[in-house]
Amino acid sequence: MQDEISRMPADDEERAEKGILSLLLASDSQRPWSIAELERERGEHLGTADAVASLHAAGLIHRCGEFLFATRAAVRMDDLSL
């Protein structure tokens, strides 16, 4: 039971990161998203902020002030996984 409890927050973090990255990759024009747009889309502030920080640290998203977009590496990875 202890293992189940300790895995749940990590699963939520991973789900948030995947969700945000898929939103950034889904647009055909690769348009930038504002953090506020992502928060409204996901309905969560703190989890979105944490996921954005983690994706940025991993080099999967660029951040320009309040706006975010996927890096070329993330776009290429997405192309290869199809």
C-alpha cells in the first residue's frame, strides 16, 4: 500500500507533462501557448507550473516570457513516434 501511495504524485506529474507537451505539439502551426492558456485548458495552476518547469529543464520546451512552444527536438521526437 505504501508503494501505491508514493507512486501516485509521480504519475500525476508525468501525466501533466505529457498533456502539456501534447498540447504544444498538437497545433499544426506550432503556435506558442501562454501559461494562462495551458492552465485554463488543464484546469490546474500548480501542476501546470511544475510541469512547465520540468519540461523546460529537460529541454523539451522553450520559454519566452509568458509564452511556451515545443523545441525542435521535441517536435522531431514526436514525428519519429508516429
